[in-house]
Amino acid sequence: ADAEVRVKGARDGHEHVGVAGNEETVEWLWDHHFAAVAGDAIAFEAWPPKAPYILHDHLLAMWGTPIGELWNLEELAEVCKKENKYSFFLTSAPLNVHGGIASPPNALAIM
């Protein structure tokens, strides 16, 4: 199905905050060579998505970039503030489930 048809199917009457799904965001993510993206919202991108720039399509299907959603970032933000350090190495090893499509992140931030 084309992007417009899929967007209509995604509309469930709810709207959620997230990263803007537009050409500028797609280009910025591409130009900055993200290996993965994550956020603490219900979806990484604003919901419902707006065609033709559906970030899930670009990130997962086109670029193979993992998306983390519903991450609890409060404790990490507190540690960053306490240490006055806002850069770190983040690693996440999802469960290796044959045929799986989602997993808890099992993430670790190394300051």
C-alpha cells in the first residue's frame, strides 16, 4: 500500500508528540549518520504520521536503523545533570528472538 493508505490505517483518533516526520528531519537524520534512534514517547515520530515522510519507513525499511520507543530516560537525565556530563556511549542489545519484531531494549549508558 502507498504511504497515504497506510497513514489512513494508522489513524486511531489519538495524537502523540514525537519527532516531526518531514523532509527536513529525514535529511538531518541521514546527514548526521545515526546508527539508532530512541525516545520516551509512545512513538519516535509524531503520531499520526504524515505521508510521504513516515520516519518508520525511512529508518527501518530504507536504512535499517533501529527505533527505540517508550524508553524511560528520567534516571539517565538525572545522572547527566548530577555529573554535568551529557555525552556518553549508549549500547542496547535487544533479545535475539527468531522472527521477533520487538524486544525490551536492555540498554546501558557508559558515561
